[in-house]
Amino acid sequence: MSRVNDFSIRRRLLALLLIPTAAIAALATYSAYRTTLSPFEAAYDQDLLDAALAVASNIEAGRGARPAISLTPDAVKVLRSDSQDTIYYRVSGGDGRFLAGDAGLPVPHQRIRNPTFTDSAYQGEPIREANYRVITPAGAAIVTVAETLHKRALARRQVLQSSLAVDAAQLVTALIVIWFGVGFAFRPLRRVERQLAMRGARDLDPVTTDGVPDEIRSLIVALNRLLRALQEAEQAERSFLENAAHQLRTPLAGMLAHLELLAADSAPAEGERVRDILEGGRRLARTTHQLLALARSDTAARTLVNLEAVYLPGVVEAAIAPRIGAADRAQVEIGAQIEPAETRGVRWLLEEALGNLADNAIAATPPGGSVTIRCGVAEDRPFIEVIDTGVGIPPAELDQVFERFYRASNARKAGSGLGLAIVGEVARMHRAEIDIAAGAEGVGTVVRVTFQRSIQL
């Protein structure tokens, strides 16, 4: 669900440009319509006035005290002839009394100006009237000539359609120009967005400001300051881990050697306590080694150095050899199933990842169980795999086991929770997929790391 205060600069900019443009276009259409229609209206009014003047020229002084009109039937026929509208006329005396024509035609006020045009209605239809006042020896007369509005309405429609067509074409053109213009203006922002989207989670190099608009240059500069601060913090963390691990490894190795000798030479009761201390020292050494491996894997993931063709059977052998003693002490059988397979990557990282999987499998397997390490090719993709007959991983915790320092709730032995985190880092660097499943008949765990056919690192 989007938040109420979310907005798009692009949409806002388009609205600020498109709405006023559409309003201006509508106003221009109306103005052009009125301006173009005025000559038509004036021409039609002039025709009515000419007809009124023609009728007025036939008014003369009658025999009595009222004016008379001498229009022949042919003249009246010519006056009323029109292909689209009906023509009406009326001649009234100065006092408004009917003299000739259409008696029901509305009569304007007697004190009209010459000429006068009015809008009215006659026989249920709107009409346009032209009125002209004539002075004769027998007195004043008012001539009214009117017509229906059919041809005027047709002219209005034609003018409106023409104006709308022209202005609509102009508006569409303007809208297209604005739409693509805004899109073109936002193209540098899209480039910056793509540049950031293509970065990895640990890519903290500064964002280039080449081709960046001035409006967001300060934002990029601030972002680069933040990236530099994160780089420095990450470097400080790696340096601390490396220094701490290096400082601990040498004294730990000496301490473990002395404890092993002491355990061998001690009496049974004392030897048991010494062996407990030795086991704790081994766990401490293992944690130290894993911390150093994490720090080194972070550096390798950023720099992508030492890429080579890695023969996976050699990785399996390197992982098994140093763990035979641990497997014997845990009374766990460890073995390998090797098929030719090769991938491209960093050999020591792959050995570290497979070793951590083997260590976890040995720790999770009770006495009498087995751990099998495999490598080969499945569906044209190389893989390494560790199978154990241990306690397994609760399904609800599968999404969490790759987090640093997380340990499964059913873990048999104490540990640091870094083993699978290292495996996840190495797999991510090699763009490999990790699958965790239950073993045969639901006993134990199967962890497979599947590599790409062609790794582009």
C-alpha cells in the first residue's frame, strides 16, 4: 500500500505542464471560434438588413393617415426565398399596428435605432430579426425582417469543428512534445538509477557525476560522502577482524599443542578436565579461523582477485584430509564420492566453504553416523554436496541458518554460528545456488552448492 505522501516528480511536472497547456488550448479554441464566427454573423445580419431596406423602399404615403406598402406577390416570393431558413417580414405603423406581412411576428419597441437586430422566437423556433424605422409623409413605419437560425447553426458547427480540429492537433502535438521532453530531461536520472541498481551490496565506490544534472549533483556528492564513510567503516571492521584473528591464531596454536601434550601425559581424572579445556580451545581456534575467513571473503568479494579454473575433486580432498581426526573423535564415518567437475572461482574460498559444511555435518551427526562429500556435474552444472545422517535442520529455520552467528535450535554441539554464513558469502560471490534438503527417509541433511555453467566474475 502506497503512503499518502508518496509522489512522483515526473507526474507532478507533467501535471504542471499538461494541465495549463490544455486550459490555454481550450481558451484559444473558444477565442478562435468567436473570432471566426463574428464575420459570418455580421454577413447574415447584413443580408437581413438589406432585405429590410428593400421592403422599406416600397413604403409610401397612403391615401389615409397611415403609410402603405406596395410589394408585389413576386417581390414577396423573392423576399421569402431561402434554401435553409424560413423568412418572415412585417410592416408596422409608428404606433405598432400591423400593416403588412406576418401579423404574429414580434414587434420591437417603437423607438428603435436604425438598424436594430434582436433575437426572438416565432412559431416555436428561435429567430433573428432586423428592424428598420422609416419616416414617410403619412407617418413612421417599422420594417421587421426575420429568419430562422438553421444556416447560422450550421455555420457555428462548421466553425467549431474546424477550430477544434486545428487546436486539438496543436494540443496533441504540444502534449507529445511535453511528454517526450520530460522523459528526455529525466534520462540522466534514469542513468543514475540504473548505475545504482546494478551495484552489489558491497560496492561502495563513489557514484560518477559525469553527465549528472546540476539539480541532483549535490545529492550525488552527499551520497558519495556517505559511501566513503561506509567504506571507511567496513575497512575498519575488516582490519579489526584480520588483526584480532592473526593475533589470536599463533598463541592459540601453541596453547592447543601444549594442551594436547598435557592431556596425553595426565592421569585419567585430570586428563578428562584437560581434554574439556582442549575442546574449548579448539572451538575458539575454529571461531578465530572463521572470523578471518569472513574478513578475507569480504575482501575477495569486493576485489574479485585470484580467479582461476578450480578442479572440484581437489577441493573435496583438501576439505576431507584435515577433518579425518575430528570425524574419528566424533565416531563419525567420513567419505567422498568424486566425479570430474570444474568451475571458475577462488580455490581457497571454495575449500573454506566446503570445510565449513563438513564441520557442521560432523558436529550434527551422532556417533555411528556418516558424512559423505560429493562433487560432480548435474544438468551440465558443476556442484559440491555434503550429506550427513545427523539431526537435520528444522524447516522453519532454513531461511535463517545463513545469518551470521545464528545456530539452529536443535544443534548438538556449541558453535559460533558462522559456518553457513561463510558458505552463503562464498556462494554469493560465485553466483552459485544453495539447496538444503532432508536426507534419505527424512534422516540428516543434504546441502548442495550448484555453480553456473559459465561464471562471469
